[in-house]
Amino acid sequence: MINTLIGLAIIFTFMNLLHFSYWTSTLMGNIIGAAVSYVLNRKFTFNSTKNQAGSVLRFILVILACYFIAYGLGLRAVHLALGHLPAIPQHFEENLAVIIGMGLYTILNYFGQKKLVF
């Protein structure tokens, strides 16, 4: 949860305060969140003693797969649901897509880390 909150804070800061794009903001939030996630998951969530060199590569691959799947689906779902409504501002759609994407990402990432990394 800590890495999720950190990632969301960074994403929303980049998108809403610094006006970066959806993809740049989500990527930056997830890179920083992933760094926190690796340390916390390895140490506390999964209490892993596996070889760190091998787990880092698997961790990065799982993170990337989860990122593109979750945030791509989140954005697509919001566009399908709200894209035909002209009164909905783009920044609202993107913020909603971030929330949906983060939910999907968290679920996919947890199981990917549990099964493939730690």
C-alpha cells in the first residue's frame, strides 16, 4: 500500500500540477513506486531470500508487463465508457483512468511478484 500511495501521489502531481501527459506521469509514478515496492516486497511482504540478481530482472519484467496492461486497459475502459460524452474534460478521464489502472496494476503486480519474482 505504501508504494501505491507514493506512486499515485507522484502520478497526480505530474499530471495535475506539472501538466505532464498521462503516459509520462504514470511511468514516472510507477518507476518510483516500483523502487519502493521492490525493497518493501522483498523484505516485508514476501520475506524473500532468493538470489537478488535474478529477482531484479524478473521484477522489472513483471512491472513493465503490469504497467502497460493495466494503464492501457484503464485508459481504454474510460475512453469507451466516457469518450462519447463531450462534456467530460480530458483531465477527468485521465484521472479516472489512473485510478482504474492503479487498481488493475496493484492486483496484477501482486500476483506476478508472488508467483514469478519472490
